[in-house]
Amino acid sequence: MEQKTSLLKDVVIRFSGDSGDGMQLTGTLFSETLALGGNVISTFPDYPAEIRAPQGTVAGVSGFQVHFGSVGVNHPGDLCDVLVAMNPAALKANVRFIKPDATIIVDADSVTADNLAKASFQTSDPISELNLEGRNIIFARITTMTREALADVELDIKSKTKCKNMFALGICLYITERDTAHAHEYINNKFGKKNPTVAAANNSVIEAGYNYAANNHLNHSSYAVEPAGLPKGRYRTLNGNVATAWGLIAASHAAGLKLFCGSYPITPATVILEELAKHKSLGVTTVQAEDEIAGICTAIGAAFAGRLAVTTTSGPGLSLKSEALGLAVMAELPLVVVDVQRGGPSTGLPTKTEQSDLMQALYGRNGESPVVVMAATSPGDCFYSAFMAAKIAVERMVPVVLLTDGFIANSSEAWAIPQFSDMAKICPPFATADNTPFMPYQRDDQTLARKWATPGMAGLEHRVGGLEKDCATGNISYDPANHQRMVDLRKAKIDAVADIIPEQDVVGASDAQTLVIGWGGTQGHIRSAVEQLVDEGASVAHCHIKYLNPLPKNLDQIFARYKKLIVCELNSGQLATYLQGQFPQYTFLGMGKVQGQPFTIAELVEFIKTQI
Amino acid sequence: MANYNYKPEDFKSNQQVKWCAGCGDHAVLNSVQRALPEIAEKLDIPREKFVFISGIGCSSRFIYYMNTYAFHTIHGRAIAVATGVKSGNPDLSVWVCTGDGDSLAIGGNHFIHALRRNIDLNVILFNNEIYGLTKGQYSPTSKYGLVTKTSPYGTIEQPFNPGELTIGAKGTFFARTVDAEVMLTKDILVEAAQHRGTSVVEALVNCMIFNNKTHANFAADKATRAEHTILLRHGEKMLFGANKDKGLVLDGLKLKVVTIGEDGYTLDDILTHDATTEDTTLHTMLAAMKYPEYPVALGVIRNTPSPFVYDQSLVCQQQSVKESSKIQSVDDLLNSGEVFEIG
């Protein structure tokens, strides 16, 4: 392959078309090729909530954005360098995501009066109607060329036309100076045995697209980037929901416990239940419960029966689970509750992202009811966060709420595959036969965890429940002093978790004056914004909090080093309010965004600049 | 037969029983503690494998009086928690103590879905037709027109019949007993334990304080019960009355009470109870019989073997997937699908 232009640091490409055009597959295949070539990638699928929105309309547009580069790619990118638009609606839906110097590849065959009308264009010239004249527009007759490439193939015209996404893939592989080997391998694995004709057709079309780009000198707009220099090793792509499921499975094996998940389907958390349901061979039991409450209650029952118990949900579901979560607090049973946050309140924005369940996770229960709260910071981190959530729950006999969000749940990144033998062990505090007479609420001096006696252990029969317990026997107690003591103990037990969580780290200028604080799934965006500001000479650093209750012990020392503390989060200031309550000696400035969308780097940079 | 030789005392906890004197729950506790030694022998279940789960209400305090593993959960959710216990560890014998409010009002959803799944739980439904622990409000089984604190002019709601609801929700086992019939209750519980699938045992219990004598018309004493209840036994004629001279026949599509020797009816005309038939028609009619038109049916009304038992299917499916799956370890999982090497 001829080297055409200087290599770029990073590039964003967005594939966009009708829901049925295969954009998710095209994007995934393209991203995998990039990752194989050693680029760091971050992807984000953006599809409609409706399953089959009307064809050709803006509502029916499905998109897949991939950001790839040599270093520092930890978010899917604000605006795209290349837009592939398979129809006029895709053009219209994405106009706000296009850079001023972007290349736009349009399927010229799709620009028909009918499609223009469906996408509500007023004129026959979508480019000028959308004010896209300055862009590098390539009208390629993708549909026609796809059919021509398959002229001799024994397939009906509809099946041939379906291959047009592979033509677009071929073009993109050419302009990013990638070869087509991985795409062919994938197609052969997927269709080769079942339907060799379809496999051959897709392979031909990939080459046709690639050759079209080469023959038409699309190298004028080359988007090659240099490899990232990732450490040697085995990698895969992984989205946050699958990573969460796998982290829980790994934890169950590290603990020697069978995994139990009781959940009710809810967007955007459902994939975790779906993924866990596949893995019965690894000792996983899933119950699709009749409602959210049954989801957590079956999990609590399984925890009582000695399983690593999990329930997965999103914001409205967490609301429904509140009372039962209090029962887990009272019964002091290990439980992991995963909340994949979405736009709220009420049904809100089910397919869009937000970080607005922090207060609900911290405080959304009756009574004094502390739980451990933590938040995953990236798709791959969901694996490690889920593992750690399970470790804390089991070893400390507490419920843990793990917050992820719709963005990291659906995004994927290249992920270095760990070895199970390198992962931490999890040690359940099981009672032993000599713990008789069994005192269910007797505690370990350090951890304050009670012992776990599970049905089937002879001689340790005991009763637990939601009524206040005597601090040793577990019998019902209305004694005022005992209640105070138990409330204090339950809090102290959560606080003691601070002993095993890592110290908070800070990234950025060492003598910085301003600290930008974030939590959860915004890590990539905030990190990029701060890096950009540091590159520009600004005196800023970034502190991204994963453990929210208890907070890391060294946070106070960190905050004390900075003149200005800015909290950036996708809500109206929940972490800022929480930190202000915990650390009244400092002032926390808040930047909140509640639009159902991730931060853009540009808006973060702009806001932080106004504050420093 | 196992050889545990448990006594009822072995299942009594050290906690003081705190129900009101005269409450029907005392008698049911007595029956359960008599039934468990027999169940332990028959099904080879050691004491540590019995688990009692309850919700909220007077009857849900039951579990504190049992010397077994037990969990007093939250209002309405006993069956959901029990579903987690049983599917988490299908090896356990799981019992649910719940009331008419707990399982048919706030917990109605879990009740019908447990029956639909036919998970192997034994549900003892204490029906006193009133909310006792909150001090006297009408429940979903209160008779129409009942005057209570929240229905000072009488309820304007139709009650549920737990038997109809159970059978309508695909239930495979339904039995009814009254608190005073301690040995009948015990026998029914043993049969419920042997049934694979969800068993619902409705125990008609009296609340002395807030709904006294709600079942008295047909259940007040032995003589009344003889005349106004019918004890159904599988394979036996549906006879009742002190002299066993009354019985049930089908008159068209309805049940009819007849007296043997009157109107030309003989013993041969009387229906024979088949608790095992899958057909729900007669079971539903028997469960629905109300005083005074009919005798109230006691005993095991429905006990249908079903191939669809949730916890058994769960274990079978896990075993077959384990045998056929390529993924046998966490490392297999992490390296499954598309993986690539760098360097």
C-alpha cells in the first residue's frame, strides 16, 4: 500500500444509515480492524429507542462512532472527521456531529426524491440545505456499485443490496490505510459455513469498495493514524455491560461461590442479565423476575442461601428496589446492585446517559441505611469494578451499589485480557461448626462483618429479618440503646471499607492550582479535556473518584493542595453537594450537564478555562 | 426412610410465642412442628435444610418460633425471597409463611408468578380475612360488606378466593384446612412437602381481636364442621355430614348437594375426588364452594404432578449447558470470541 499522507494522532469516523443498513456491524468490524492494527479505540453506538422506526426517516437513523488513535483515546470523540451517510436522513441526523473540515461519504443512489421527502428535506440539494458546502463531500453510487460487483453472483437483488454496508467498510479501510484481511476473516467465520454465497458476496463487495476508493484517489483525504504502541499482550473489544457481567462471574469463581442474578429487563441494563444467562456452564443462575422488586428479593434470598447474589437495573428500577435494599442492610447480607444510570426522572430518557442516581444510591432508603457506593469509570473498568463490588460485598457482608451508565455500558474499547490466576482472591466470612451457639450478629473486630451461616450448615440454624436485631443474638430487640448501637455499627462497618479501597490518585500538572473532580463514566472525557488544557499550559489536574461511599481516606489531603475545586458531572450537582457536605472547609464549584449526552471535550475545556 | 428421629421440640426455637391468646396461628405452628419430623423422615431432609421465609403480618412472625434457618423479610416479598433461596440452592426444603394481605394484596404479583413457574415452595397462607398487625383493616379476602376501620360503612370490594386464584394461576397443589384441625393440617403439610412444585395450603385462622368468628359459621366446632365442611380425600367419595349421608353430585355444569336416599340419589351417584387430574374445572368449583350454599371444602383439593418444575428444570438446563459448552473456566470466557495479539 502506498503511503499517502502524514499520520494523524487520532480520527473519528461515524457510520450512519437506516436501522436496517447494518451500521452497527460495519462499525464493529471496522473498529476491530483498527484495534488489531494497534490503535487505541473507543466506540459508541447511537441507535433509536424504537426497534423498527420508519425506514428512511431521521428517527430511524442508526449510528456507530469510533474514535481511534495512537495515544490518549479514552472517549468516542465529540465531532467526526469522516461521516458515512447511507441515506439523506443519516446526513440530516448527524449534521451537528460533523467537523468543519470533515469528509462526508454519501450513497449517491440514496438521494432520491422519495428519500429526501422522508427525511423532510425541502429541496433536492441536501448539502446546501444543511450548509455543508465547505466539507469534502464524496457522492459515491454505493448501491449501484455494490450490485454491479455482484452481477455474476446467484443472489436476489435484495440480498445483493444488503451488502452495501461492506462497500462503505471497504472505502473506510482504504482511507485509513488498513488492509481487508480481518474483515474477510470475520465474514468467513460468520457466513462461510452456513451460507458460502453470502460470504463470497460480502467479501467481493469489501474489495469493490476498497478498489473504488483506491481508483478514485480518495487518498486526498487519508485518515491513517500511527499505531498506539499498546503493551504486548492479548486484547479484545468489550462493552461495559458485558464487562460488568464478566467481572461478576470472575468474582464468583474467585470467591468459590455460585453466582445468582435476579433481574427484570430494563434499558440500558438488560444486556448484563442477557450475558449472565448465557453462562450456565460457569455456575451462573439467572432468574428473570416478575418485577424489579422480585429481582432484588430473589437475589437477597440467594444471598441468604449462600450465593454471590446480584441484581441489575437502571434508575427507575433502583427506586423500586429501595425497600428491599434496606432489608439487605438490616440482614447484613452480601449483595451487589448494579445501576446502569439513564436519563431521569421517571421513565426519562431510557437510551440516553446521565449520572443522576448518585443521591438515590447514597441515600434513597428509609431509615439510617448506609451502603457501599462505587462507580465504574470506563467500559473495561466495569469488569474490575464489578469484581471489586462483589469482593467488598462478600468479605464485608454488605450491599454494594455499583453505578455505571448508559454511555460506558454501550461503549467499547480495546481491553487487555487479564489472567484469572492474577486476580485477587475473595474470602467469604463463613461461620464454622464450632461457632455454636451461633450468634448471627457477632462481628469481626476489624471489619465489623458478621459471620455467614448458610442453610445446610448443621447446628448454625438461626433467624434474621428486617426488624431491629439484638447486637449479638439477632433476636428482635426494641431496646433504645441497642438500636443506637446497631445504627452506629452498620455505619462503622461501611466506613471500615475505606481500609481496603485504593488511595485516590490525581493526574495532571504536579503544581496545579485547579483540581477538576469527576466520578464514574465521565473519566475519559474529563481526562482528555484536562490533558488538552495541560498541553496548552494551564495549571490543572484531574481527580476521578470511583469509591463514593466510603470515600478514599486521602481525599482531604488532596483537596487541600488546590486553590480551586471544580466538579464536572452529568447531573445538576449531586457529587458537588455530597462533597460539600463531607468537606465543608472547601468550596466546590459545579459544572453539571443534563442533556442525556456525554460531555464533549470542547465544552469541558471551555468551562474549565472560564474558572481558572 | 431416613432415621433422624426428630421430635416436634427439635423444631421449636427459644423465642417466646407472642400471638394473642386464642389466635389460630398457635394451632398452625403446632401442626408444622408435628409435620416436620415426619417430612424429615419421608423425604430425607435434615433440619439444617429446612428454610422458613415470611413476609410481614401477624402470621409472618411464625418463623421466629422455628428452630430452623429462617428469614423474616418485608411486606409481600416472602415468596420472591423464597424463590431466590430455592433457585439459589434447589437442595433446600423451602417454606413460606404468609397472610392474606401479605400474599394476595401487596405480594399478589409474586404469588401468581411462583405458581406459574411451579417452583417447589410450600406456601402456608394464613387467611383470617383481616389485617391484624395494623389493627383491623379489611383485606383482599374480607367478605363483601365487612365493616372495618377502613370500611366503616362496609367494604365495596369483592374478595379473592385463594383456591380459585391458585388454580387460575396454573397452581398444581391447593389444600385448605382450619386452625382447629391440628392433625388434618399436619397431614396436609406432609402431602404438600411431597408435591414437586408450588404447594399452597390455605389455613383458615381466626383473629379473636379484629375479625372474630369469621369462619365460625362452618368451622366453629366439630359438629358444625361435620355439617358444613367436606373433607376431600383423593380416591374417596365426596361425602359429608355427621352421618356421612350428604354428598356432592354434578348437576349439569354445577355442583349440587344431595342427601343419599333422598330424591333417588344413591352412593353411586356421589362424585369421587380425583386430586391428581390436570383438568381444573372440578377443582375450581370445589375450591369455590361457599357456606351456606355448599359445604366448605377442606383437604387436598388439587395435587397434580407436573413435568414443569422450575428448580428441577433449572438444574437440568445447567447440567446440559455445562456438558456442551466450550466455556468451562473464567479464562475460557475472557478469551472467547474475537481476540487479538499485539506485539
